[in-house]
Amino acid sequence: MMEILIIFGLLFLLLFTGLPVFLSLGTLAIGILVLSGQTLSSLAGTMYGAMDNFVLLAIPLFTLMAQIMARGGVGDDLFDFVHVWLRHLPGGLAITTVVACSLFAAICGSSTATALTIGTLAVPAMLRYHYDRPFTLGLLAAGGTLGILIPPSGPMIIYGAITDTSVGRLFIAGILPGVAISLLFILYCYLHSRRLPDLAREITSTWAEKVAALRRVAFSLLLPPVIIGGIYSGAFTPTEAAGIGATMSFIICFVIYRRLKLKDIIPILQDTVKVTSMLLMIIGAAVYFGQVLTINQIPQKIVQFATSLALGKWGFLIFVNLLLLFLGCFLEVVSIILIAVPILFPILQLLRIDPVWFGILFTINMELALITPPVGMNLYVILGLTKTDMAEIIRGVWPFILLLAAGLIIVMLFPSLSLWLPMKAF
Amino acid sequence: MRGALRNVEKVVNTLSHGGSVVGGLFTGVMTASVTLAVVLRYVFNRPIGWSEEISTYLMVWAAFLGAAYALKEDAHIGVDLLLSRVPEKWKSPFLLFHCAVGVIFCSLLFWKGVELVSFSLRLNNRSIAIDFPLFIPQLAVPVGSAILLLQFISRALKILSGLRAKSHGGG
């Protein structure tokens, strides 16, 4: 037990010096090997082997798709479209924001990208219509987190790749919980906006406006059904869906709408490589770290310890979710997946917990990690976007943390909410 | 001295930038090849076997080639909870520590990467599915870690020269 505490203590120490995550994991792994007199010959082979995985190829392809769509102004079109259709509702603009986040989440697997794209449009618009600042900022930070729950989803790809769980099933399982949490957010927006006295109610749009707005996004709205439909029917794998999505978004933005010119493609590809490299280096280093732990029988010891506690399925789930919630306050999503999942997964199998269901619980917990202070990537996105102070964002995000926690409990109590759709699929 | 340093920085940045552009082109090729495989399978009923494997190799290359560019753009995420609260003048030791760890890690990765490639070359290791020589994708490891190593060194030199400039009163 002592060695486990020392290893993870050192890992946190390294991480908290601000050392990049891949270096923290890789160097600690090398350190353990050197100190225990073992050879590190597998370093290059293990990192290479971890990356040489067709499932992971979905990461650069979905990233490329989202980059093209975001730069091609599809976020603007989506937001306008939803706004025109929903603006007459009480709290129409806030509801528009939630729906636009969900729709963008369906073409983007990253929560920070969703918060950034929709936030750029929604924050100024909501403030212009006299929504209060904390609510607006909190809503965007939280609405953005839908990016990783509604498929496609970067964290689900990584979770699937390291646990050999079907990424397709994970994607399908995320749909209904994603819709349920969006509805919770919408309900809250409705209730909150009734408490704002000087909220300007917007006029209903004409049918001509509605049709015009729909026509502008029609091609982009084709993407989610093609991707999800293709995976659901078993016509193609998530990686192939990502490739098709990237090609379609290229055709939509470069050929049909001509919003982007050929010279824009190089920076888009460079940004895609940047994100891919960042993620794959962490994955490579984490797999190496995991291998070093396994050589030293650390996971086995943790499993032994966990079974000796005799928590049972529910006790274990509650304990894990509290642990993840705690980790989520300090670490970001990819590190948590790659550090926690390899250790938790054997216990999961021992307790016969469905890996797809757990994957969804895990993802919702990671949504919380994105907005729990002090370290929440989406809080930083909104901070960068609005140049306000963190305290105001945190004040506004609290209700949404509670809503997400409620969503987590609902998905935990009703496993069929996530497992029913994937059972029908393929 | 200052001029030489700027040249080093320039060369290393050009290398990193070049790596990201080549990696980007690889990303474009893998997108096309994955899409092509699906189209050929469904429209022309003619599945191709090499697409999955070649695309994955291209991704490994893109990831390693892009690592130095990602460092240059500060894209390798870390926990900045404490570092962002440290006063400006205390930051340099932390940043130098990151570079030192980076230099050690990349040197080891480079060395082990060369071993991996030469091992595959010597035994003529090939992939099972399409009989592709494995040293070609594995070469990404030493090449990528070498550029990343240079980027860490260049970054350390920059921080050090900044410190020296400050201690000499900006001279």
C-alpha cells in the first residue's frame, strides 16, 4: 500500500509543478524502472504500440471535422437557425444557447471547442438582451460540456481504446443521457428567465425567416444523422464515420458554401495535428506508465485492496464517482481517464458493471470536471472569452454543477436510459 | 552570442513548423484514404485492405512530427493551478525544470526509438495484414523525439538568456 501512495503522491507532485502531463507520466515511469533496477527497453515500443491503433484514428478525423466546421462559420449558422425558431419562447435566447450547444456537440467531440464556438456568439447576444452575467457565463461553460456526452466524443474514443469497449456503443449510449441533460438545462433556463423582470421578449419569426435559416444550415445538419446513423446501423465504424464526416465538412465549407479558401486548409490541418499530438503523446506515456505499474503489480494490489473493502457494486460506484469528482477539481479530463480508468477497470469487471454504462457515468463525471473550480477547462474558456473575473463565472456555474450531478444520479439510477439504444443498435 | 541564440531558435522553430505542416498533410491523406475505403466498399463493392493500416501509420507520424510544434504553441496540457499563482520572477525555475525533464525524456525516447527501428530493420519485421515494413512507421519515434528535444533545448536557452538579460539590468 505504501508504494502505491508514494507513486501517486509523486505523480501529483510532478503534475502540480505544471510539468506537461505526458512528461509527468513518462518520467515517473522511467524513474520507477531506474530505481527498481529494471530496464526501460520497451519505452519506444510501448509508446509506438499505444498509438498504432485504428480506433484512435477517430481523434484526428473528428478534430479535423470540428475545426473545419468551426472556422467555416457553421457555429454561427446553427446558432441563428435555432434562434429564429425558438426566440419567441420565454427565455428563448437561453434555450437557443442550450440547443445550439447540443447541436454543435453532435458534430464536435470536444467540450472546450463547443463552449468556445457557441460562447463567442451566445455571450454577447444574451448580455444584450439583459440576461444576468453570472447566469450567462455559467450556462455557456456548462452547455459546452455537452460536447463530450453527445456523440462524437473525444474522451469516449480514448476510454474505448484503452478498455477495448466498443466506441460505437459508447457513442449511441451517450445520446439519450445527452438529450436528458439538455432538457434539464432548458428547464432551468425557462425557470430562471421568469425571474428576470427586464428580460426583453423577442417577437416570433415569420415562416419565411424560418425557412431561410433552415436552408442556410441544411447541409451541416446532415452531418450528425449520417455519422450517428452510420454507426447505429453498423454501416461503418466510428473511425470511418469520422473520416466521412471530415470529408463532408470539407465539401460543405470549401466547395458548397465557399466560406473557406484552399489556403485556409494548412492552418486547420496544423491545429488538428497539434491537438492530435498533444493527446497521443499523453496516451503513449500513460500506457507506458500503466505497463510499469503492472510490472510492479500495482493494479493487482489496488484490486485486492478494493475487494477487501467489500463495497459491493453500488458502494464502489458511489465511491468512484466521488473520487472522480475530487480528481476533476484539479486535473483535466484526458489525464483523469488515462490515470484512473486502467486502475478502475479490473474492479469494474470483477463487479460485473457494464463497461458502456460506466463509460457514460464516467463521461458525465468528466463534464463536471470541466466546470468544477479551481481547475475546469471550460471555466478557462469562458474566462478567456469574456475577460471577466473567475469569481463571477464560478458564481454562475454552481446551479449547473448541481444539474449535472442530478443528471449523473438519474443515469446511475436508470441504466436503461443509456443502455436501451445501444441494445437496439448494430 | 545573442545573435547565435536567435539563429538556433529560428532553425528549431522552422523544423517544428515544417513537422506540423507535413503532419497536417498526412492528416489530409488519412482522411481521404479512410473515406475512399468506405466509398469503395459500398459504392463499388471493392473493399481495400491497406487503408486502415496506412492511415494509422500516418497518424503515428503526424503525432510525433507535431509534438515539437505543440510545445512551441504551448499546447501540451499540464496542471497550471499552482504555476499560475506563482509570482512572475519565480516562474523561470519551474519552466527550466520542465525543459530539463523534457530533454531527459526526449533523449531516452530518441535512443530507444533508434533501437526499435534498427531492431525492426535487422529482423525485417513486417505487419501481419499487408506485409508492410514496420521500421517505416516506427521511424516516427526517433524523428519526432529529436525535433521535440531540440525545441526543449531552444526553449531552455531562451529562458536562460532572458534571466541573464534581467540580471544585467536589461543590457
